[in-house]
Amino acid sequence: MALDSKVPKGPIKDKWTDYKNHIDLVNPANKRHIDVIVVGTGLAGGSAAATLAELGYNVKAFAYQDSPRRAHSIAAQGGINAAKNYQGDGDSTYRLFYDTVKGGDYRSREANVHRLAEVSANIIDQCVAQGVPFARDYGGLLDNRSFGGVLVSRTFYAKGQTGQQLLLGAYSAMNRQIARGKIEMFNRHEMLDVVKVDGKARGIIARNLITGEIERHSAHAVVIASGGYGNVYFLSTNAMGSNATAAWKIHKKGAYFANPCFTQIHPTCIPRSGDYQSKLTLMSESLRNDGRIWVPANMEDAKAIQERKLKPTEIAEEDRDYFLERRYPAFGNLVPRDVASRAAKERCDAGFGVNATGEAVFLDFASAIERYGKTQAKVQNINNPSAEKIYELGQAIVEEKYGNLFQMYEKIVDENPYETPMMIYPATHYTMGGVWVDYNLMTTVEGLYCIGEANFSDHGANRLGASALMQGLADGYFVLPYTIGDYLSDDIRTGKIPTDTKEFDEAEKEVKERIEFFINNKGTKSVDHFHKRLGKVMWDKVGMARNEKGLKEAMAEIKAIREEFWKEVNVPGSANEMNPELEKAGRVADFLELGELFAKDALVREESCGGHFREESVELDGPQKGEAKRNDKDFAFVSAWEYKGEPADAVLHKEELEFKDIELKQRSYK
Amino acid sequence: MNLTLKIWRQKDSNAKGQMVDYKVTDISEHMSFLEMMDVLNEQLVNSGEDPVAFDHDCREGICGMCSMYINGEAHGPDRGITTCQLHMRMFNDGDTITIEPFRAAAFPVIKDLVVDRMAFERIQQAGGYISVNTSGNTQDANSLPISKHAADEAMDAATCIGCGACVATCKNSSAMLFVGAKVSQYALLPQGQVEAADRVKNMVAQMDLEGFGNCTNTGACEIECPKGISLDNIARMNRELMKANIS
């Protein structure tokens, strides 16, 4: 099947408006005869469910947690971008569009990104109307902060809990519709397969995680909003339950999977401390507004720090290497995430890491505290303030901005980050790749949509900070409600989709057989055992730096782990009860397939771009020496993989990317 | 360190539960409490026993899923944290640790340490929102200035993660801190004024219907709250309710 992105004709700035003016609509009286299933209730799924219900559709929403409010969007810290230009610093729809395409290293679809930038400003209006308590200045207007990879201040925030507040906004909109009966909410339910009737998505099979019961749910369209697949690495900043099962199941039923190798390794996470570690914790990118990243400039100092013979505060200013400021003077500590992560890895690989494992760099707030303290002293008319007073005043400002993050750090690491620099290291955070969708956000299966992090569309090979929340809410509040209506306008006479059909019988049978297999297998090793082994292969060979040899090895190793998993996995308990080990087994089985496709995609893409760094593809000389080298001639396409059984047999389809409104350039942050 | 764990085991909501003793060894002080539980569960799976079911997800103190009652305290012996942020450095070698589910009539046990907090959902569905459609056709966000003070206070109330520690801690199993926080967030903002009276009346009525107890101003909820939600929110809710009832 040839890929058709269905991007509307016309100038880029008019595409979305013209599109909306010409699509088919469903009249309000007919909407109540149409059912839509939404899987996942984070920012994308929650906002989509609420909006579709408001429009009049009957929505069935599914979450594996006990409440929609607990989806992992809740953990997003730093903020949400919007081209409001409230700061008057030159921001515009075009600039947000440009920054996002450039930040994504020119591997995203222009038309989608422009639409995202267009609707971004509206998101802020909407959220404020819902009562989201964004940070404000003393005049009562909304405050902004800066994020990486851009030269304007366009990020709106609510302390370090922006994701929480935005999700609670979407959740409150959902609650209003749940109370009206327009959303039927299925908490503690997990989607285990999609059901297709005559080629169209018409329902799902879900498991009630309390009783173990397998349920059939039908609808006229199915929306997948189940988030990313970062947990393929075992350790990531994702929630423990974050999984790729819904996305992978639809892939196996015909939805192409795009750019799996585009994964974001976030530069500022708390380093791992031992083998027992279950997850990694992010320290918001917003900290790079005020924190300066450094390692010792001299190897002797680095060694002494690693052996805890020297404290970071004892190293003189001139003996510190602020390597981001040194390498990228224009953007400094606010370079995009992929660039910052690789630079940290480069220093650590060279032996300058600052903890016992040598895998950490410092994030230092001392100069920010001093700077804020001096400003405050002036504001408060304190003449000749003492160093202590300046510190006290400055610390209060830093606490107001990042207090919850500092507290989180202290609880985990047991060190006070006001007194000693934080230690940070890159960790898997977000997946730009995902289910391929067209301009309508529809997958290659009719009536099957995919939104938010679960799809591939807007971030190319690298996502800029504070853009995930923007995309999730844009898809759910403002894009999908239009595009899905155009599709559903053909379904007004279809009537309720029955669930007592052979298509549902077959899908349910498949799901039940797999569960029975796990329960009866009685192997010798736990699910986590396999998940950790998969994670290690992924991190070592498909992590921040990749090469042909390693990727080939990774594919073979993942296949071997998968084969062993199906022989040796041990799932205790029974199918008809709450059984967390059974839930994990299903998810890890899917990760074991996805991981191999991921490595295959990375192998095929013989260029470095964004979060995908191939050691074979670097600039060899000139001012960009050592930086990642993109290859637009051969790789300006989206890889969309078609499922053919074994991941190694997947077939590649290419969506060629055209850049008409932005000139393809080397991404320089120097 | 080596520890003895006394854990509430209950097969399902109808079964009779009991405390069961387990031993774990070589626990690092740098582990989180839930990583210690992972070690126990790996041990149980490998010896063919049923692992302990417990709620958890983000493991960074924000989703509100984890809910253990540890040594007689919701989220255990540390302040301003959830169970997932509790670290083993708070315990000593040889300790016996008692682990129970959050206990309240309105939070029935589902299995082991997992409880049903749907009562919180229903309270929010009764009025925890502003009735504005998500059409995007609202006014420009900056056309409504809100004082920094009010915005900050609303934010403080809105940081509630809905974990239920307040209910589990309260001797009356009262949900006043939770409901007070939600009512306050909207009461402090101009957008919330239009529906303020109905909101507080409906949410409080639903809270009573769910079987939560009354507030007797003990203040234990505020101390155990992982997000430091203040008792002021309860006072504000009471004022809002009185205002709604007399107007």
C-alpha cells in the first residue's frame, strides 16, 4: 500500500483553515448515534475524550490506572509552548513552526507542524478558561520561561508541575462529561487487541484488571492515545506501567509503525544508583534556564571527585569545564536535548564523569542564586548586602521557581542541591517515533486513529522541550475532533456495531489463548528478568550512540531473548484475578518485538539526525567537526514499517518529506 | 540491611485478609521502598508464591497511585513524600516493618495493598470542573488578569495528587482535605465563581454520600499529606458551603 499523507493543497498557512472549511460534518442529532473508543487518558486521550463527548459522540474511554488523572502526562514538569508572543520577543506561529521543524532535525511533516503551531495559542486560552493555575507575574498576566533549542520565551508553566495541571484540566472536562453520561469511563482496563470489521477498526478487546474478565467493546472509530514506548529500555523516566501494547497490537493488525529509532534521551535525569533500580527520574529541562552544566577541566580533579576526595564546591571557577557553554556559545546550556545528552556522554566517556560510576555531570545553581540574590537586594533596597544575605534572597527565588524539583532530588539522592550541585545524566524519556498517521491522524487502518506521543507525527527526530504537552492537547482538543468528524460523517446510518460477530470471536480467542499460555507456561524466570536483559541490550547498543555492528548484534540478541522468554517466562497466579505479573508479561512480550524493529530501523537509517546518532555519520572537519551529520539526499523520509510476522521481516515504506517552507540547513546551535 | 515485613494479604474484596510475615535480605539504603517491594516480589515469584499486589505507577511522587500505610503512617515515616519516594535509608537493619493498605470504609480493599478510590472520582464528577467547552473559542488568556497571590494559592490547592493519604490518616476517615483542595482551587480563581455555589454543595453532598467521616480539626491529614495541602482549604470549603447555603 502506498502511503498517502493526505496533506491538503494550498499555501501552508491556509491548509488547516481551508481543510476545516471543506470537511464533512456530522449533525448534532446524528452524533448521539455514533460511538468512539479512546484508549489512554493522558493529555491526548483525555482531551480527545472530553471534546468528542462535548460534541455529542458517545465516548468509551480506557485507562489502566484507577483514574484518568494518573496517566503519565501528569509527570511532565517544565511547561507547554505556545506562540502567544506575550513577551514581545519576536515569537510568531511561523517561528514556533520553524523551531519545531529545525529542532526535529528536518524529519517531520511540515503541514502537521504548522497546524500544531497555529493551534498552540488557543490551548493556553482553553486551559485558563478551565481554571488551570498557570504561573503569573505581579501584574496578573501569564508568565513565561525559556526552553532548549529556541531563542524566545514561549513556555507557559505551573511551577514544576505543568503536566499535572494540564492533565487535571482535561480530567475535569472529562468528569463533566462522565457526570452527563457522555463518557463511559473504564478505569483499570487494558486494551489487548483491536477488532477490524471489513477493514475498518470497529472495536477493541480489553481486560478488566480487577476481575481478569475479557470484554468486547464496539465503536464506529477507535482512537489510540496510549503514549510512548520508552520502557523498551526497562529504565526510563516513564511510569512503571507505561507500555506499547495498544500501539503494537494495532501495528500487528495493519497500522504501520514509523521511525521507531527516533527516541529522546533526556540530558537531565538523576543518575542510576544500582542494579535494583526500577525507574529513572527526570529533572525538568527548565532547570537549564538557571543551572549551568559542568565537569572538572582537569583529569586529576575528576578522579578526586569520583573517589569523593574532593567536593565540587572546592573546584575553582577556572578549573571547571562548562562544556555546553564552551561548545555552543549561542545556545549555551539551552541547546536541544539530543545535543546536550551527547555532549554529556562525550565528557563522561572521556573520563570526566563526576560520580563513582563516572556517568554523571554537574548541574549547578550557585551562579543563579547569586544573580537572583543581587537583584532581590536591589528590589528590597538593601545596600551592600552580605554574601549570606544575597544567598538567602537568591535561594528563595530559586525555591519558588523549582522548589518541588529540588525537594524531589533531595529525597532521592539525599543531598541538598541548594548547597552542592545536582548530579545528572541522560536517560530515555520520550519517543518521537510511533504509529504512522496521515494529516487526519488516521493510521493505515481505516477508522483507527493515533494521537499524542503514541503517533510519530510532529517532532521529527528530536522533540523540543515543552512541545509534548502542546502536541497532546492540540491533537485531542483541536485537531482530532475535526478530522474524525469528516470520517464519521459516513457512519450516521451504520447503527450500533454488534459484538457477537466472528471478528470479535476471533480477536477474543487470540487474546485468551495468549493469557492462558502465560499462566500455564510455568517457566523458570520472572518477567522482569527478561525486561532487564532487553533493556540492557537496548541501552548498550541502541542507545545514545549506535553503529552497524552493534545494531546487528542487538537484533540477534533481542530475538534470542524473545525466544527464551516464550519458553521460560514464569507468571504466577491465575487469569481471573488482579494479576500484575500477567499484565507485565503481555507488555514485555510486545517490547521484545518492538525492540528488534527499533534496532532494524536504526540500522537502516545510515545517518545521524536528532536523537538518532550513528557513529559512522559525523562531520569530519570544518566548524561543525565532531557534530552529527545528517544526510538529506538519501534519508529525508519517514520510515513506516509494515508488519509481516517476525520484526526482522518487516517491510519498509517511505514517506518522502518535502520542505517547501523551510530551507533544509545544518542544525547549528553554536 | 535485613528486614522483617508484616504485610496485609487479602485475595480479593470478599476474602478475609491477614498479616503475613516475610524476610528480605541485603536491602540497600539507597533503594526506594517500592524497589524493596520489587525485591520481595521477585523472591516470591521465584519461589512459586503469589507476589504482593500494590498500586504504583510514576514512581516520582506525582501520579498519586501508590498508597501504602507503613508502620502506622500513610506513605510511611517521612514528610512531604509519597510511598514511592520513601527510601530505605529511613529504616535500620533488623527492623520489622508493618505494611497495610489505606484503610477507610469508602476505600474497600481490592487485593492485598490495592484499594478502590472510586469515591474520589465520583466526588469530582459531582462538580470538580468549570463548565466551559473545549472548543477553543474562549477569550484570550491574558484578557483576565489574576493576581499572582490568588494564582499561587490556587496552584497550592491544585497540587493535590488525589492519593487518599488524608483519608487513610484521619481517625474519622474524612475526605475534607481532598475536597477542600479541589473546591479551593476554583473558589480562588475568577473563572470558578459562576458555579461556585452549586459546586461546593454538590461535591460536599457526594462526599457525604460516599461514607467519608466528618472533620474534627485534628490536622493529621495536613501533616501526612505528601503535597503539604493546608488545612486552610478545609476552612475555605466550609466558608464556601455556608455562603452557598445562605445565598
